[in-house]
Amino acid sequence: MQMKLKLILFSISLLAVWWCFPGCSSRKNNAEAGQDRERERLIAASQAGAMPLFFNPSGPEVPLVGPGDFNSPKELLPRDGLPNFFNKAQKSKELVVAYIGGSITRGDNLYRTQSAKFIQRMYPGLRIKFINAGISGTGTDLGACRIQQQLLHYKPDLIFIEFAVNNAFPEGMEGMIRQIWKSDPYTDICLLYTIYSGQSGIYASGEIPSNIAGLEKIAGRYQIPSIHMGLEASLLEKEGKLLWKAAAGTKTGQLIFSNDGTHPLEAGGNLYAAAIARSVLEMKNRGEVFKHKLPAPLSADNWEDAKMFAPEDIAGFSSAWVKINPLTYPDFKQFSGWFPYVMKAEKPGESFSFKFKGKMIGFFDIGGPESGQLVLEVDGKKTSIRRQSGTLVLKAEESTGRGELINRFNFFCNNRYRGQAEFFELTPGIHTVTFRLSGEKADKKQILGEKQLTDITGNPAKYNQTVVYIGKVLIRGEMIKP
């Protein structure tokens, strides 16, 4: 009987998605492909350091946003709602509300701080701890690896997840949801859908962007509420009342949503936050306390098994590696919220190794002007690396040659440091993995391009190095202790 009820609810959820959005847009013309490339550039350029994990939205610098008067049945799909959170709000003295996502979550006044202030005003007598686990330029793949350490460790009562514009990778999203409910089946979850240039027209035509449609399948499977935060802005743009992309301060009499097409200015962030305010109020009196149950996964390859480790907790390092405290390096203070320490190597041939059972490995590191290159060895054999269609995960395969170089320097390392991550897929099994620092130097001037040569030309020694900074080791599977 329970199984039949679940199937009925799932069918109703899919019907609701179909009814609310007559179609979804999946075909891309050349203009759309160009917009995607520009969005990816903006996301990569936004990668920087950490914000404080805990934040207080009560200050005067945070706009007070209300629900406004926008009303559309397409904005919120409430499904099972947030009953556990609202019940705790009535009976508890302290709550924890967490946000995890990309740069739109990381930044202040892009929606997170305003929506947190609204929730805080709903319950002025409660102590509410707010967590900001937004990391610029990252998606649900890294999110699934870091959610245990950065969110679940603090036992949140409500988690908002925002990754729609940052590689809306469904398998990563499903893995995050399953990890949350394995940790605490009474934690409520709400999915947030932000959008970027070109997608507002899809919403305005009554359709749903294809990347969001993939996430909606997961929301329906797990009966998690979802908020289409860009709907109001899309309709305002259609009515000529909003410009999606313009320089801040442009005087047109219209709302300016963003200056880059992706990251909202304060006015755009207020629209996003108002969508959350409306949705939270609508779900406030829905349902009773219940234990979330995990159905069979939509994807057998979801990232439920993703994990993140401090480097020395999983790996052995050769003698010339140095353990550094980010707080003692001016350029690295921005990363101290992610990395209590960083392992540094600059001598070619230095390596770190670990053993695990699974199918995927990676690292969360710091890129900068001096960044060098690594070689990956699996079970004592060098590997070649190739890109795979439809994913950012690289495929590592046995190589008969010298092994392919993994360059940690890129276009966005021009006189700056950035957090970045890389993943490598292996054949499933038990593996001994070694990353070794190469002495071969990349052509950094060519990588930077002719418009970014001022710093490297004026400070060549800063770039003429082979340094690697490892902040975390990532796996999908289980660590095997030596």
C-alpha cells in the first residue's frame, strides 16, 4: 500500500511539473551555445576564496525584503513542504538554517542574506544560526564531497540548495540529498533555481530551462519543494520593466537585474529573496512532522558516496612537502575557511599517495601564478587524461607514455589566487593513487593570452615556478587506511 502511495505521489509530482511548464527547452542554437560559454567564463572567473561559514543577516547593510505582490502558481512547487522546520520553529529555542551553492549563494545581498533576514524576522524570539556554504564557480560534484564537513556536521534543520547555474549536475544533487537524509531524516530541504542570460525568455514563454528540468525530476522523486526564483524577473523583463544585463547605475527607469547576466545586483537579489519569502509563507502551515524516507535512487551513479578529506587524513606525503597555515600567508587568508592547512610542494618529483575502494578521485586546491603540473599514477602506472561529454569529470586511463600532465595554472590565475577542484574517473575497484609534481613548465603566457601579459612580463619569476597547493583530497568510495 505504501509503495502504491509513493508511486501515486511521484506521478502527481511529474504531472504538476508538466502542467506548470508545458515544455522544456533543450535544443541550443549558436547564440545559446555562445551564452553558455560566456556563463562558464563568468563562473570560472568568480572562483576566489571563502566567506565566513556563519553569518548574521540582522545588520542594516542587509535589505529587508518582503514577499511583495507577485503571484504565480508556477513559482513554487511545494510538494512535501518544510513541516519539520516549522514545527521546530514553534517548539525549539535554537535553529540552524544552511545555504549551499555557487557564487550566487556565496555573495552578500544576492539573495541569501535577504532571505535569511526575512526568516529571522518571522521568528524574532529564536536564536537562528545561519550557514553560508557557497563556493564560487563550483557545482553539485564538489558540493556532494563537501556537504558533510561544511553543513551536516552542524546539524542543520533546513537546507537551501542552489546550483542551477553552476553545472546543474543531477547525479551530484541526488547524492547531496541522500547524504542529508542519511545524516538526519528530519532535515528539510528546499531547492532554489537561479537563472542566467537567455533563460529568462524560456520562463517568459511558459517553459522551463533544460538544466532546471533535470533537477526538477529529482525534486519530484524525493518530494522536495522547489522555488523558481527567476520567474518574476523573467516576466518583468518581458513587460519591459527590467533589464537583465546592464551596468550598475544605468538610468533607464527599469530595474537592473545584473551587470553580467548571471550574478544579480542588489535589486535582482531582492527579487530572488522575495520569491523565497513568498514560498516560505505559503509552506508555513503545510503538513505534520515526518521522517523523510529515501526511495530507490533515480541514478545508480549518484554521488551519495562522495567524500572530502583533510590531506594528511587520507594520504602520505613525500619528505619535501610543507604543511602551511593559510592564515600566515596574506594571499591565502581568504581560503582559511575551507582549508585549516594546505600541503605545498615545489620540488619536481615530490608526491602524495593514498589507497581507496571506488571509482573516482580528485582534489580541491589553490591555483595561482606559480602553479605547476601534476602526473597521476594509478596502481603504479602513469595515466592519460581525457575529457568526457556531458561532464566535467576527467577520465584517467593507463598510458604507455610519460603520462599526461594535469596543469593547475589556467587563464584565471593572472596575478590572483583561486579555489579550484578537479575530478578523475577510474575503473571501479581498489586502487593505489599517486599524484607527482612534474618539472615540466607550461607556456603560461600562451595560456593567459595577449591581453593578460602585464603581470607575467613584469614579474616573470613569480610565474616561473612549479608549485602545487593541496587543500583537500576528494573521493567517491571508501578510504582504505594504510
